Amino acid sequence: QVQLVQSGAEVKKPGASVNVSCKASGYMFTGHYIHWVRQAPGQGLEWMGWANPKTGATRFDQKLQGRVTMTTDTSISTAYMQLSSLKSDDTAVYFCARDYFGSGRVFDYWGQGALVTVSS
Amino acid sequence: DIQMTQSPSTLSASVGDRVTITCRASQSISTWLAWYQQKPGKAPKFLIYKASSLESGVPSRFSGSGSGTEFTLTITSLQPDDFATYYCQQYYGSPSFGQGTKVEIK
């Protein structure tokens, strides 16, 4: 069965960087984009961007351009999201999600989420 | 950017009720719309794509309709497991979500 298992919670200081991992299993990793979606406490869902495990291509929401990096390691079926220059309003649960159609921007399987807290 | 607006923000209902949630897009998105259900502390669950196509395993009491800029999610007979927050999401352009509709117990 398809599973996405994310790394654990992190506490970071403003200005630092955070790296969240997402290990996929149960399907062909290179066949589906991996998206990242975040959710601030008590708020809605915000799409951050996607990574194509087959080609390494990425695309990000323009609000995050310059601060976010998304990579994949096909040898271990794992995707990574790094966010730098953290601010307090980056405090959120970060989800990875598989693209249902491969590259269609609909999300069928989700990781359990990783809480990132930014606090001095 | 395409803005998605859901109404109502909160909906109080009883088991067995018919429930309808509306989602409006700031521009036409054809039928490139998905719906998700989220329970507290959990990841969203994928329900519907292409406005009205039910994902495998989703109960048939859930249905979606609409095209262009106006869409609805209907639950025909609300069950205890359905109390949750529901989000619409467009995928015509870069993905964006509605702000969510919380379905709570009346």
C-alpha cells in the first residue's frame, strides 16, 4: 500500500533553516510528483511547490521563491523540503503529498505531517 | 493567482442531514477542482477530483458538482464520521485551496 512517512517535529530559531524528509513506499517513486503543502496552526492549507522525482525539476509558489528547495533521492524513494531564513509565520505543519495523476496537481496520498515551530 | 472562497465557514448539522458546501473560484477553472476532508491532527483525505469524480473507496453519499466558477460538495445523509473540515482545491493553475468549511454537530 502507498505510504508517505515524514520526519519528526522540529523547533528552530528565526533565521535558521529546516529540512523535512518524506519517505515513499508502495508505488513507483519516479512515476508521481511529490508536492509540499503547509498548514499554520488553526489555518487552511497552503500549497508550497512540487518536485518531479524522475527529472529533478521543481516548481514553487512565488511567495517562497528563494527560500525553499525541494529535492528527491530516487535510490531511497525519499523527498526533501528545505526552508531557509525561517520566520515566526513559517510555524506550521508541513505535509508531503503524492500527485494522483503523476503530474496533475491533485493529491491522493499524504504524509502524516511534520510540525515545524519557529521561535526564539 | 486563483482565489478560492468557500461558504459557509462553519455549518452545524445533525446525523442524517443533507449538507451542501459551496466553493467559488475567482476565475473559470473548468472542472479542475478537488475536494478533501480533514479531521483534527490528521492529514487531509482525498475525496473528489474533476469536480464530480469520486475517488475509489469514498462513500457514495459524497458527491460533487459544478463547473466554471461555482462548485458544490454534497453529503446526502451525514454520518458521525463525516464531522470534519472540508477543503476545495483548484488545479487549473498553481494549486490553491479554499479556506475550509467546518461541519460540526448541531
